[in-house]
Amino acid sequence: MAASINGVGGVGFGGLTCSTKTPLPSSRSSSFRVQMSVPVEDKKRNYTLQKSQEAFNAALNLMPGGVNSPVRAFKSVGGQPIFMDSVKGSHMWDIDGNEYIDYVGSWGPAIIGHADDEVLEALAETMKKGTSFGNPCLLESVLAEMVISAVPSIEMVRFVNSGTEACMSVLRLARTFTGREKIIKFEGCYHGHADPFLVKAGSGVATLGLPDSPGVPKATTSGTLTAPYNDIAAVENLFNSNKGEIAAIILEPAVGNSGFITPKPDFLEAIRRLTKENGALLIFDEVMTGFRLSYGGAQEYFGITPDLTTLGKVIGGGLPVGAYGGRREIMEMVAPAGPMYQAGTLSGNPLAMTAGIQTLKRLKAPGTYVYLDRITRELVQGILNAGKKTGHAICGGHIRGMFGFFFTEGPVHNFDDAKKSDAAKFVRFYQGMLRE
């Protein structure tokens, strides 16, 4: 698809893929250009979604809303959900035969391109040995070593099966370690669909217009405190009014789920200082930013080391995966080393470990993130220039493999700023990009 869906009139969580079999930095020219706006109706295209429509109608009787994740239903952007048939590199083909350039990268995991030959070859070899053991395998230790060596905060890691599971588990761990129950999260930051996080969340919750989700008991969210992103004073007030009760702050170090929003220069430093002063843990949710902003994630890019980190998406190379890790003394609280219970039948699955290992090997190549930064900058700047030249209010930015823009003058520093975007204009843009 041409853009991601976030429901606040802007594009976020985008990620350019760097699909190539040769070394990434030198594999292709970065001299592409963004075409100026051309009305779709001026071009005669044979664009049909008939088969997708038929497939969706059938799916509506089989799955809630016809999908397995809410944003796939296209409710915030209108039109027909698109059923994909195949992917390769930076391109996707739907079941009607339409071809698309994918700027979303499967929401992050396809950072080196879809169906990468080296990843597929490694998966084929692993599958010959089996797809699930129910016992430890060496691949878990290989990927664990790679993650620990890359991410500054991680001394030990536990693999799980999704970003939601990682965030749910790391919250339980923070409460175990500190003996406290309250947490601080930021408005518009999404940390999966576990009950404690569905308070002023971004992502699909905002897309669907649901401030919280029915079915979440008040007791499970009573300990969740919220503050606007980039607002240090609000965080200080929460600590002052909840002395000795806050276990942790969890945040996306660069927000992706309410559009791409970067931290102000002093924000992360102040958050780190406040957690230390108040005996709370700092958790970076890097499910989205991990191995995207740099090989060591946002914490390496910004130079701020949290106590705990969650990961996902990229480290599974397109297969279901999640992980959480941090300081050894904290992680040793996790069973069976410690009292905090967490388990999973498919955790450390050999196929997910294999895809993650191969993906991280590719990303570690010298110059990869320089290349990603260059091509993303050219794309985003081209979009912003085109928008402004044609009279649209637009702002945006990027960091390495992540980018976003909003149909508003900006600047956008938090979720409230993001909601000022022209959502109707984004819908027209999104549909137009699909048809083009």
C-alpha cells in the first residue's frame, strides 16, 4: 500500500524497504523524484478490486469485521479492503492483479524488502528440521546474542510471539521488580491491546474512534496514568501526586502509532532523570523503532539507555515475534530464574528466530542506515515540497527508515497536535495513491 493508516489525518509508521541482493548502500541510485499531483481521473487505468470485494464479503461471515486486525478493514480511509496475493522486494500484488509500491513494509518487518531470497533460503533449510520443537534450540541463543550486542539496555532477553505480549510481560516485570503498581504512558502511544494499555492509546483504537475498549475492567486501568507526549511538566506533576507509587514509564521513544512524532531535544533526557530520581523504571517500547532508527534502535540513536526494552516486528523478519529485555538484575526476576511467571508455547520458534537472524545480518552491513536515511529523506522532502507547492498545509519528517507527514501546518509534538490534521484530505490522498 502507498501509505499507512492511523486515523488522525496523517501518515505514520512508514518505512522504506531496502530490498536488494547487493550491499545496501551502493545497490541503487537515490536520485528518484516525486511526481507532482495529477488527478487520478485524468488517467485511464484498469484498476479493479472486484476479487477483493468478493473475498471481503465472504470474510465478513467468517471473522469479526472480515479481518484479523482492525486497521485492515479500511474504516478510517474508506473504500475496499485489499486482499494481497504476493510480495517481493518493495512491491505487492493483490488478488485482482494490481501492483503497489509498499511504503509501509508490512508495518516494519519488511525493512530489507519482502520475500528476501537469503531469508527464504534460510527458512527453507530450517523447515526441513521442523517448525516447532517445544524445547530450546540453538537459534534462540544466536538471535539473543545478536539482540544483546546491538541494543544498549539489553543484558538478557526473553522472546515471545508479539509486541503486545512483550509489552504486557515487561509491565508485569516492572511491577515485580519495583513492588509498585502504577505506570505512566503517553497519549497516542500504543503498546498493544493488553488491558492496562488501552487508555488514550493510538493506532487502531484512535482509528476506530474508541477512547478505550469495552470489556476492559476499570480495575485494570486504574493504575495507568497518562500525560501528553513531549510534556515534561505533566510527568513531573504525576510523580509529585503519586509519590512512591509509580513502577515505570513506558513510551515509544519516537511515536509511530499516532503518526510519526519525534521527541523534543530534552524530552527523553528529562524522562530518564525523573525515573531515576523517583525510583521508577524507564521502558522503551521499541517494537516499532527497534532496528529501524539505527541498529541499536532509538536508544542508540538518541543516546538514552532505558532500564527495559520491548522489541518485535524487525527482529522476526516477517514472522510472528516479540521480545523484552533489559538489565540482568531485572530480567532475572523472570521465571524460571525468578518469581514472575511468563510462558509461551511458540516463544523462540525456530522459523521466527531464523528470519530474525538473517534480517539482522543484512541490517548490520556497513552503511545500511546511511542509505536508509538518504532515500527516506528524498522521499519525504519530495512529498512535502509537492504538497506545499500545490497549496496544501503539510508537515512531516523522518529518522532513518521511519517517516511520516500530516495534513496540517504543524508542528506536531503530541497526539492533540496530530488530531488537528485534515483527516478527510488524508482519505482522498490515500485512495488516490492506491489508484495510482
